[in-house]
Amino acid sequence: MDNNEPITKTLSETSNYMAWMADEPDGETTYHLELNNVTLHFFKEEWVEFLDLMRDLVGK
């Protein structure tokens, strides 16, 4: 395995959407949402804030 390649893990997947994370070679963890033809990229702190937003939204 190339040490310059991230280690990825699928967090959740449907027929149209996918959430996955990558442990980057520099030690950073990034999160990714693929929503049809749009992909959103998050650093860990952004991801945590996004999940807080979604929990708040779902709870209403």
C-alpha cells in the first residue's frame, strides 16, 4: 500500500447518496458527502458542526 494514499471508509450509502471518510497521510481526517452530482468535503471540525446542524434539523 502506498503511504501517500488515504485510507477510506464508507460511513453510509444509498442508491443515490454516499457518506465516507478518509484518514489522510498527513494525519487529518476528512469527511465527504456525495449527493448525486455534488460532493461536499469537510474537515473534522466542520463535520462535527454539520452533524450538529442535521441533528437540530431532524429534531424539529
